[in-house]
Amino acid sequence: MTYTDNNITGAEILMRALVDEGVTTLFGYPGGAIMPVYDALYDYRDQLNHILVRHEQAATHAAEGYARVSGQTGVCLVTSGPGATNTITGIADAMMDSTPMVVITGQVGTHMLGTDAFQECDVVDITQPISKWSYQIRSAKDVAWAVHRAFYIASSGRPGPVVLDFAKNAQVEKAEYVPGTIDFIRSYVPIPPTDKQSIAEAAALINEAKRPLVLVGQGVELGNASEELRTFIEKAGLPAGCTLLGLSALPTQHPLNVGMLGMHGSLGSNKKTQECDLLIAVGMRFDDRITGNLATYAKQARKIHFDIDPSEINKNVAVDVAVLGDCKETLPAVTALLEKKEHSMWRESFREWDEKENSVVIEPQIHPTEGPLRMGEVIRRVTELTHDKAVLVTDVGQNQMMAARYFRFTQKRSILTSGGMGTMGYGLPAAIGATFGAPDRTICLFLGDGGLQMTIEELGTIMEQHAPVKIILLNNNYLGNVRQWQQLFFSHRYSFTPMMNPDYEKIAEAYNIPALTITERSQLDKGIETMLHTPGPFLLQAAVLEEDNVLPMCCPGHDVDDMMLEV
């Protein structure tokens, strides 16, 4: 588009700035205080594809899903008051999971601020603790500056959400738009300088180690360093476990991949965490779901922490060497100093625990021979029939942990789930966003009956956009994860966890979404193939064992290697 008039409204400045930032897709919901922006958007429909969601929280999760699979910054647009406050959960979710997102909220005019005007709300103060930057645009001349600054902050360093609160007067006032981007902000250091001595010290510790273990986090993917990670672990023969959000940073079947870490992780990786002599964390947080009892966590091991965020260093776990910087640069720097090693005996020592977990937990879950369908077998057949190339999206609950355990990954940026916040309702809108962020990939969403009903209105968005989300509903008629805890820790007192469910096939039909319910093992493969071969969206409901449990499990407060295999 050729611009002939540069004295334009703040709303149009926003449009031009978004285009100049490379934005092509945004998710939103209009309202009074953002209406001038939506009016300007009407003339930019050929450049900006606006996806109308059914709830503002869904706009944030869709933007998250888009960002996670594409590597771009997600954008959402909402009105003031409840429109803005409905985004809070998504903003907090993006902050916890380091997802780049720009949230633009409408606001009453500056002359009305502080008067308790209709749908006035102090968005900036509310969102400051859960965002990288929160700013109120009060004048049209500040729009371009604020937008370019927002995108730079959201996408640089450790990514995260930025909030722009857009006063209505600034939307209608006129100013000149001067194209430009921002790549420097005084006092903001997105990538800390790397200390060369730390590179040498890290390499020395790795070369000396007899029992090293790598912990792979999402930071590897955020830094586009998957290949650098593989070169690093392959040169030194380093077994590597993955966090929930880091699962697709390393192919599942890679010979050095020892499985998922943490509360419902692999038995071997958790056991060996307490036996290794060197722990190497790459782009991950030492959160409680990973560490278990901090007082006993890997006390025998030296520790190296690769991270772009200095605030994560020594936050929960003290480390011996901190390698600050972008892991795309720091990993090769350390790799160049590593000795070629195999660590064959150490790697072989995982086998005993892997075999035990496989016989006690995995095989009964993915290859049962009798009884109701199991969550694990449904998930494993979906990944097998998509040749391990699909994008996995999950909601939160048992479906999340089961999917993380039994789905397999061959490509990067292939898992979308709410890690730090554990947000039920995340899955459906995030999957919608993923269809726009990765339109050439198969998007498989696993959720439970509880999570689906939290954002079920987004079936309307799927209908309108014909978004090709393959929805696999693991229906156990319970809030399954809470029920599991009630079973284990509250004497089977199932307080308000049984769920009465509607007829999901009829609901899907109302939204023009093809649907199928399977209740028998013999129906599984045909049902999945029907779903995969049907163009566009599909809802596959699987009636699964009601009182199934996600195992192994490290119970809260226990040592990370104290894992329950049976109930």
C-alpha cells in the first residue's frame, strides 16, 4: 500500500505500525473504547487478517498459540473494562511461559480517566506485574513509538507479553506517522553479555564429568537453537531430559533423549537426576514441578545453567557456573571446547528404570488388551497415525500430562500447552491460533471434558474460520486431575469433581463441525483416520477409563526420584 497522507488518526497509525512490524494476523473482539481502531482496521482487511474470537481470554490464548508455532509475536485487540480484564489470564500465562505477545486494549479518553467512567479500568497497574512492559498511549503522536517499542520488548531477550492501553482520544487525534522500528532501548539489555570465562569453566566441568545430565527447556526453541543443542549433546555423549515445554526441542526418539522431567516425567530421568555428577540446565526454569523437594534436589551434582535471563540464575537452585547469553551462541561456544565422549556405561544405567516404567506403566497404558479405552492408547495412536509430525496442543489436566508422555515429536515448535500457569481453557483457542501460525501442519488438540467447557464458545470461531483443528476429547466424566489428587491425598472424597456432560456430538453439529464418538478399542484406528482424512475441523470424542491415573508421579514435597508407579 502506498501512503499519500501522513497526517492521520492514531487508529490508522496503529494499523500502519502493525503492518510495518510484519503483523499479518491478529485476534480480537470489538467494543466501544476500541471502536475507532476497528473502524481503521476495516480498510486494512487485505493486510491484517483479524480473527473474531468469542471471548477476550480466547484472543490471548489464540495469540499465544500463533506465536508458539510460528516464532512470531502474537497480537490481540480488545476493548476497555471487562474486555481488558478478560485478557489477564492470558497475559499471565504468556509471562510465565515466555511467549511474545502484544495486547492492545481500548481505554476511555484521557479527560475521563479517574472519574469511574463507563468501562474504565486501570489496565496499566493491573498488568504491570504480569507483563514485560505496560504502557498507556495518551496521544496520537506516541502511537508509533509505543507500538515499535512494544514489539521489540515482547520479542527480544526472554520473550513475553506487552500491554498497550490505548486511550480513545489518542485513537481519533491526528499525527504524522514516520515509519521506523526500534532495536535499542536505554537500560534494557535483552541479551546479557557472555563471560568467556564461564564458557571455559562450563566446558571444563563437562569434560571432567562421569555422569552428566542435560535438562532441556523451551529456551532452546525460543532461541532457535535445536540444532546447536543436538551438536552439543552428541559431541559429548550427554543424555538429555526435557521439560514439558521443551519436549519438541529434541526429537523424542533421539538416542540421547531420556524422556520428560518432573512430577509426571520419566522414571529414569528423575532417578538419575539424583545420581548424576553434573547437571546442565539449558533454557529452563527450576520450578517446583521439576525439582520436587528443593532441599534434596541433585545435591550431589555440580550445576551449569545456560540462560538468557539473569534473574533465573540461582533463583531456586544454586549453580556452579552460569552461562549467560543467547543459547544459539553460547552452546556452540562451549561445544567447541568439549572432548568427544560416549558415556556408554552411564547412558546404559538408565535402561533398568526405563524397562521398569515400560512394563509397569507404559505398556498397560498404550497397549491395553481389555477394559475401557485408556487415554495413553488414544494419544499414542494419534501420534503414530500422524507419523509423529503433528503439532500437539493440550489443555490442562490429565489430558496434558498423558499427551506429554505419549505423544512423540520429530519437528521443533510442536508442543503448545500452558506450563507455568496451568490454565484450563487454554487448549481450544491456542489450537485455533496454531492453525494460522502453522497452516501447513496438522494441529491435534487433546483436552478433557472440563477444559473444553471452559472455552467451548470458541467452537464458534472454528466454525466461522473453518479452522482445521483436530479435537480429541478424552472424556472421563471427571475433573480428572483433581479427582486423582482426591483419590491419593483426600481418601477418595470426590468433592465436586464428577461432571455431568452434554451431548458433544450435538454441540459440534450445531457448529457445523463433524464429530464422532468412540467407545470401543476396535473403533479407535478407524475413528482417528476418519478425523485425519476429513478436511477442516473435527471432534473425536473418546470415552476413556473414568478413574485412570497419570503415572509415574512424584508427590508434592517428595524427592524428585521418589516416584509412585502404581496406586
